[in-house]
Amino acid sequence: MAERTIRVGSTHGLHARPAKLFVQAVAQSGAPVTIAKNSGKAVNAASILGVISLGIDHGDYVTLNIESDDADAVLDDLAEILSTDHDA
Amino acid sequence: MTDTTTQTLTGAGIGQGVAIGPVLRMADPLPEPADEHSTRTPDEERERVTGAVAIVADDLRGRAAKVSGTAADVLEAQSMMAEDSTLLDDVSARIETGKTAERAVFEGFAVFRDMLVALGGYMGERATDLDDVAQRVIAALSGGPAPGVPESDTPFILVAHDLAPADTALLDLTKVLGLITREGGPTSHTAILAREKAIVAIVGVAGSDAIANGDVVVVDAAAGTVTVNPDETLRAETQQRIDERASALSGSVEPGALADGTPVPLLANLGSTDGSAKALEAGAEGVGLFRTEFLFLDQRMAPTVEQQREQYTRLLNDFPGKKVVVRVLDAGADKPLEFLNDAHEDNPALGLRGLRSLRANEDLLREQLTALAEADAVTNAELWVMAPMVSTVEETRYFVDLATELGLKTVGVMVEVPSAALLADRILKTAAFASIGTNDLTQYTLAADRLLGSVASFQDPWHPAVLRLIGEVGAAGAAAGKPVGICGEAAADPMLAVVLVGLGATTLSMSPSAIADVRLSLRSFTLDQAKHLAEVALAADGAPEARAAVRAAAADTTPTQPHPDRNETPQ
């Protein structure tokens, strides 16, 4: 199991498009991933409604948890998506 | 002759056109599924949900593949919402307690919907997308049509209760021959869209619920009538009128002027730069009203200064050497923007809207004015900027001072509120120009919500009380030597346009599709005749009387005048 904390880069937080891109990447990885805002409750990161309902804003810190053999590679991908400003 | 009965319905016609075609109805919102114990087993119900969700997600993905940009993102996100595992777990748990698939889906989506609404802002806006998905899944469960805008490969006449801005965004305008709505007055969002896109439309049609899918109808906007199952004679006449009108309007595009040569520049109302080419083609001498809210709505979030500058530069580049009047963001009432004001208001038309709402969010106003000034600096159009919904002299000073400070040269205000019309002399001491928004001015003068079908008959700019207020502004403009434009839909009515000039309007701005008819009408009257017609209208008791009296007087002044008033709508 691996864990990483990332600062969200999208200007308007994880709303429709950034959330969609993130959830699609999680689904593609095939690994069970959870996401939590700050130190809150972790939700299934492959659920777009779960992710959107966390109400993640620009600058919030999120923590990803993953069970996978290539956890680091997947985390690199996801971290990149989360830290990019998709609203720019 | 068909063997079905011909039937005629009436409403408020938008514009002068006529159309004929088969009807497609916009499916009504589904009723809330009953909360009753399912007669199926939980596994059977779960299987139904799985099947319905797959159908909906496939359909949404298919639609996403056909479009691009924001629309595609929204549709893809919606397809993911339909298949969302957290949601389906919740639905499954509800089914386990004996609920029907329909009810479980309804309740499960509602939980997430409420969660999004509670988050507010950008997340809150996703609630509408989720509602749409829920409706689609419930429709798929019951085998019914999905709610929303119908899709068709062949042209049709759309019949709806009313259209929300979100519906119209998805509308394929190349397929819509005409539009009939049960709700709405001549200035509702639907009517404005219809004018802008030159769709033949009739709004506020009581009895339109009885029109069925596939019925052939004739939509005659000039007469304000919908004829269901027209006979062969009417079908042939209609086709002939469509052809004749097309050839009459493809004629000359000289500048707007009265019979005595008095220039009355004819400008275009635009909601985006997409309409520029069409406006120029119609002979528009500039833009009298550029609405910026469509820019904000399409973005689904506040655009940055850079994004705005790019849009305004494109607009100004489309009209080199010509006047372009840009109205800063007019949010509220019929155009709510949650990032500006998400507080519930009982009377949004009387609430925090227009300049009031911008003043409460001054950063946004400053950004917009900055973007406009920057675009002005790199282009050759003559940029004028105005504020919507100004009701006091103090607000006028506030806006003019701020816009001037940010580098804008010609700053004016819209006169849409009776208080501003009555004090126009004082307002024009500060403002460089006034532009009268007749739609709101009528709504506020007659105290009738312009979005409400039940009071649509009050929404008539021919009302002498409205005309008297316009006359006040015209007189104040003449005394101060400052221009007074009309940018409401009243300017698109060929006969009323003459009266407005008689009341002191110096320019008229309208949907490009209306320019040809108005140009033709203005050419038939001198300034003295226009002033006389204005007096005739002011002396009437009400809107229908004013319209009838002016039509009679116009026939007297110019016996050769070919039917200037074809915009009459039955009351």
C-alpha cells in the first residue's frame, strides 16, 4: 500500500472536467484507489460522484491511497493530473 | 385535404416569418416515482437498473463523441455519473429494502444531488447534470422517451412548455424550423433566442399541449397563429410566403434612414461573435447591444481577463470603424449565475441583478471593464460600454466613474427602470448615452413578470405608459445633445420602430433578422410624420388601442405604404 498527498492545481477545484479526467485515470489504472480531502473521510476515487462530493477546491490537499504492485507509477500519473490547472 | 381536423391556436408571434413542418415535442419532466413496495425480487430490480444504466451511459457516450469542447466533457462526465459505483451501491441498498428500481434510482440520485447543491458554486451547477442523468435512467427503466430536447435527422417544429438556457444550448438549430411554447411572453429567454437565431416562433400558446408528435403545423409569427393539420390551400400559401419573404429580404442593405433622409442607424443585438457575419450581411451599421452573459454561461464559470479580452477583441475586429455597444454582465432574474448570486430571492426581477449584482462583486466588474479597455486599445471599432439595470443617478455615477478610471472612453447606462427614465435628464448629465431596454422597462412599468405566461398580455411595449417614459428619455437626450438608443425587442417591430424614432430615439438595435423589415418601414415616414404617430400612440388608452390608432394614422399619412405593421400579436 502506498500513500501520497497532493495539492490540487485546477483553478476551480475538482469540478466536472478535472474530476472526470482524474476518475478516468483511476479507472484505467485498474487499481483500488481512495481519495480523501485534508484528513477527512476517504472515498472510492473511481466514483466521480464520490470525488465531486468531497467539494475539493483549488489549493486543497488531498491524500491518495492505493493497493497496487506499481503503486508509485500510478501515483505519479494521478499526482500529475491533480496538480495540473485544467482550467487554464 | 387530410382527414384530421384543422385547428388554430394563438399566441405572441416573434418576428415576421412563417414556417411549416412536422412537430416534435420536448418530453415533459417525469413524475416522481411512487414509493411503493416492489412486486419483483431485489435481484430482478437490480438487473433492471444495470440494464437501464448501460443504455443511458452508452447513449451519453455516443452523444459526447458527436460534439467537442465543454459539451463533450459534460456528456462524458454524465455517462460516468450514470455508472458511478458509489451511487449504484446506494441504489442497490435501497432496492434491498423492497423499493422499486425507479424509486431507488430517484432517491439515490437525490442524495448526491442534495450533496452537490449543498456544496454550492461550481459543484452546485453539476446538480442539473445529475438530475438529467436521473431522468434518463428512470425513463429507460420505464421504456419511455428521455426528457429534454428531442433529436431528429430531419427538420421539425419544436413544441415545449418553455426552454431553459441549458436546453437551448443543446438545440441543433439547423433542424428547428419553428418553435412553439406554452409559457413565456414576447421577451422571454426563448423569444430572444428565437429572434437572435431568426427562428420562427410563437410563445405563450395556450392549448399547445394538445399538439401531438408528428402533427403538421403552420407557424405564422406575423399573425401569431399556429394552425394544426392545415389544409392543402394553406400549405401551398405558406410555402409561397416562405419563398416570397426570402426573396424580398435578400434585397438592398443601405443605411437606416427616414423618408426625409434623417439617419436612424440600424444596429444589431448580438449574444456572441457567432452572429457578426449575419449582422453585417443584414446591413447592421454596428452593434447596439452585445450581451456578455452568454459568454459567462457557456463558460459555466467566470472567464479570466485574458479569455474575455480575446472574445472582445474578436468582436471589435468584426466591426472595424463601426460602433459596438457592449453591456457588462447582466445576471439575475432570467439569467441566474450561481457564482454571482446564489441566494434565493422571492422576486428575482426586483432583486440583486444587473449592475446591483456586479457592484456586490466588484472584482468581476473590474475584470470585465479591464478586458474591454484592453481589447479597445488594440482594435479600431468605436467601443461604447453600458451598465444594465441602473435605477438611480448615484449608480450612474458609480459606473461611469469606475469604467472611466479603467480606461473606457464612452460610458453610458441602460434605461430599463421607470425611475431611471423619469430622471433621464439628470442621468444624462453623467452618462455619455442612454440605451433603452424596452423589455424590462415594460415589465417594470406594468408590474408584470416577463417570464410568466399568465401575465404575458401585459408585456407589450406599445403601452402608452411605456411610450411616455421612452419619450422622457428621448427629450432628455435631445436637450443634452446625447444619443438615445433603443435596444429592446420593441425596435424590431417595424411600425413601433417609427413611433420610437418619433419619441426621440436616435438609433435602433435589434436582432439582425429584423433589420430588413424595420429599414423598409422607416423609409416610408418623415421625421414629422414619425413625431405625429408618436403623439397618436401616446394619446391612446392602452397597448392594443395605441397599435390600432397608429396603424390607422399611418395608413392616412402614406396611402402607398405597404403594410408596415405585420408584427401585430393578438391579445
